[in-house]
Amino acid sequence: MKTIKAIKSAYLYPRHIKSTGALFGTSKAVENEITRLVSSDEGEVVVEFGMGLGNITKEILNRMSTNSKLLAFELNSKFCDHVRDEIDDPRLKIINDSAENARKYLDVQVVNVVSSLPLTLMGETDVLFSSIVKLMSEGSYFSQVLLRKNGIEKFQHYFGEHHHVRVGIMPKYHIYHCIKETPTINS
Ligand SMILES: C[S@@+](CC[C@H](N)C(=O)[O-])C[C@H]1O[C@@H](n2cnc3c(N)ncnc32)[C@H](O)[C@@H]1O
């Protein structure tokens, strides 16, 4: 099963390199670190951006309580079909749409946003981040994995403080956990 997944990942990620920004899925170490702050409290709503083939998705679900919900956004419909086949969990809602449209699908505040979006490849991201912070409750976490440190300027100033963790060697990943500290004006 692991081998089939690795083959799918090695085939699908490079094939869609312009939107994935990656040749393969992130590692187990990234899955563990980026989901470390996912709330296990009852009845929470968690959001994932850039679900891909669902490796981080599974770890988020492992950490969430049984009556929480996960909304996972993914642009690529093939990736969405793959995860629908692979993960059978009533807490997971797969949304085949851009992270930029997250507000359309959410009418409650979220406790975690876990993102592996290829930010360094993406152009203007102000619309994305100004809408993300409006979705988040005070004290909630935005966690982002990057291959290069220079994507941080795209989201850093939207949050009160951040914690940086390096994971792996080849490739080396940068994971940022940012906290939403102050309520957004005009939200
Ligand atoms: C680097 S891959 C990460 C995949 C997987 N989560 C992992 O950790 O291996 C980035 C994913 O984000 C998706 N993506 C890119 N832009 C997006 C957007 N605006 N909204 C939602 N998903 C997007 C890509 O299709 C791709 O699956």
C-alpha cells in the first residue's frame, strides 16, 4: 500500500508541478510537526489548504476529536478523487476549490489552519491571507510548510508571533506555526 502511494506521488506531483511546486509529497516528519498543534478539543473546525494526496490530512484526522470537522481544500480534482477513495472518515469534507475561496464554505471560526500551499510559486497572496485571518479565532494557529524560507513574508505580518522549526535534511523543510493574537478589524 505504501509503495503504491509512493508511486502515485512520484507520478502525480511532478506532472502538476506548476500547481504543486513539489516533486513528491512531504515527509512523515513534516506530517508530525505541522500537525503538532492541531486541537484535540471537542467540536472544533480545522482547515487544511493544499491537501494533495492526503498525507497531512490523515495526521490531522488522527489528532482531532471524534466530533470535530476538517475542511480540506485542494485545487486539483484528481488529487481530490484519490483522497475520496483512500480516506473514509465522516469528519472530512474535501473541497475541490482554491484556498482563496475558503470563506464561502465556512460560517464558523476555525481553530487551526494547516497549509502546504506552494506559496513561493504563488503570485499575490494578500486576498488569501486577509481572508484566512478573518476565519480564525483568537489564539488559533496557522501552520505552514515551506521548502524555502523566503515565503514567510507572505503571511508573517498577518499574525502576532511565529515559531520556526526545521525538519529533514534533503530536502530541508521550514515549518512555521503562527498564532492569531488580535481580532481583525472590520472582520
Ligand atoms: C506542495 S503540495 C503539498 C501536498 C501535500 N499536502 C503534502 O504535504 O505532500 C501543494 C498542494 O497544494 C495544491 N494547491 C496549489 N494551489 C492551491 C490553492 N490555491 N488552493 C488549494 N490548493 C492548492 C496543489 O495542487 C498541491 O496538491
